Amino acid sequence: MRLDELCFLKGERRYVQFEILSTKQQKVVVIAADYTIKHDGEIVDSGNCEIIDDSILQIMVDAFDVGSYDLEITYTIAPEVRKVRCKFHVG
């Protein structure tokens, strides 16, 4: 699923996965990752990401109410801490 295709219908509950890749073609090992989901600036969900095969982050997303949401993921590839943010829509 591409980030620009992240859309849900109200009431859906689905896994979303993000694969972390190296621009230098090196092995990536994520040692920790968490997420927050915000709606109108208010946190509506947060937790730890499941880490699969060292480099895939998996999150269970519940489509709460109709609207636009921000999903922010913070992950650690020692010694760096990185963040990524994307939007998703519930219709």
C-alpha cells in the first residue's frame, strides 16, 4: 500500500506496514518503534509498533470516525532516532 492510498471506511480495522530501507543497500535493524494517531491535533491512539524481520513496522489501525488523521511513527536504528508522518482518511 502506498502512502497516498491510505484510506479507510468507518469501522474498518486493518494492519498497516512500513518497510524501512537503507539508501546504501545495507541491512536495517529497527530496535524500537512507536506510533501516535492524531485527529484535529488530539491524540486518539498510541502504542508500540510490531517489528517484523528487523525492518518492517506493523500497526493495527482502527478507523474511528470520519475525517483526516495524522499517523506519526518514531523508530530507532541505533544510534539514530527517526520519525515519519503520513495522513490517512476515514470516509
